[in-house]
Amino acid sequence: MSSPSASADIVRAPQHLAIVMDGNGRWAERRHRPRSFGHREGQKALRATLEYCLRRGIKALTLFAFSSENWRRPEEEVGALMQLFLKALDREVDELHGHGVRIEFIGDLSAFSPELQARMHKAMEKTRANTALLANVAVNYGGRWDIANAARLAAEAVARGEIEAASINENLLARWLALSGQPPVDLFIRTGGELRISNFLLWQLAYAELVFIDTLWPDVDAAVLDDCLNEFTRRERRFGQTSAQVVAGSGQGVA
Ligand code: IPE
Ligand code: IPE
Ligand code: MG
């Protein structure tokens, strides 16, 4: 683990960080506590991560909080997570608003209770004009859903005569995808040791640097995030070009 002074090494910070916050259940099980205890502890790491991003001037943070597949968990765990989301929305939104954080929920929100949906919409409306940090929270989100949803919205625009089917290309389709208009995701972090994407941002991760760490989500703090950012700084991003081209300074990023 890095000492706090390691932060001085971070020269090229990512603009957009995406995190799969995994390992809450195992963190609790190791302590012989219910899995829901791990989810509650995970909120502390979430707060530390938001503070870290504000301090580092990171523009956007996208957090995987609940996947479209997580409904398959035992009813009791899903219920506990929903209660946690409700409480967190009540407790944290005002403070985040005070820090200039804009909150966006991405995913199919229609599956949540009307109460939860109303609070999510309220949080988004309240913080819409904030610019210090854009925090996207992915709930009932799946990368495949995101792409299919964009395709459906594009088809509807064709049916209304607003666009030609032949004009649909990568740039145009991206308009209807989650995170459209935001800086490209440049660093993906998955905690908890699993080496998979689990249907997170399939399209948006095309050229992100992937960092997988064993640390369980509730144990994540600024030092762990510093290590990830330092790892990002060490990567050479080539976007299809050769290393010599990148070194010569002609490297061009892609969104
Ligand atoms: C991630 O932690 C949080 C959610 C998926 C909601 P897990 O609950 O998946 O924790 P592990 O992977 O079982 O330890
Ligand atoms: C991914 O974690 C989803 C979230 C962190 C919200 P999972 O724990 O659900 O992923 P799998 O099931 O191990 O692939
Ligand atoms: Mg997990």
C-alpha cells in the first residue's frame, strides 16, 4: 500500500473513473456477519471515494451499485439493498449537493418502487446544475440493456422521421447510450478480485484501462485509489497506434 506521499506521483489523472464496487458480501462473511452488514460498510468506502475524486479534480465517476442480474439474489438481500439505497438518498444527497456533486442514475429505473424512483429523480433534479463532480450511479444497469435501449431509441427516431436509418453510426448511436456527452471512461477499477466485467459498461469501456484489485470494496480508501491511479499513469495508451507514434506525440485518443 502507498504512503500518502505517493499521491504526488500522480501526474496524469484520469478524467472519468468507473468502479465495480465488489466484495461487500465476502467482507462481511469473513467477520461472520450478514452480507447486508458488508453493504452498509461499503457505503463508507463510497463516501471516501467521492471525497477522493473531489480532491483530485476527477470530472466523472461511474459506480456500479446494482446490476440487472443482482435481482437474482435472495429476496432478503435485495430488500436490504433497496432499504440502504432509500436511506442513503435521504441522508447523503444534501451533503453531496453542498459539495457541488451532480448525481445521475443510469439503468432501467422503472423496475424500482415508485418511492425509490421518486427520490432518485428528485436527487437528479436537485443536483443537475452542479459541476464539481459528476457521479453516475448504475442501478438495475446492464451493458447489454444500455446498447439495446440505445438501438430502440434510434429506431424510434427513425420511425418519427427525425433521422435516416442509413445515418446510424457509432457516433450517432452513442447519443442514446448512458454517459453520452461525458468524458470517455479512461480508468476502470474492479475491487474484490474477480476478473470480469459482469455486464457493466460494455460499450463505454472500449478503450478504458482496466485495473483489477483484490481489495474488498469496504476496505477501499485513498491509499488504494492512489495505487490504482499510479497504475493508470504507468500504462501506455496507444489507441491502435504504435508505441513509437505515441512517444512522438502523435497519439490520438478515442472517445
Ligand atoms: C458488491 O458486493 C455489491 C453488490 C453487488 C450490490 P457483493 O455483494 O457482490 O460482494 P461479494 O462479491 O459477494 O463478496
Ligand atoms: C457486479 O458484482 C455488480 C456490482 C458490483 C453492483 P457481482 O458480484 O454481482 O458480479 P458477479 O455476479 O460476481 O459477476
Ligand atoms: Mg460480488
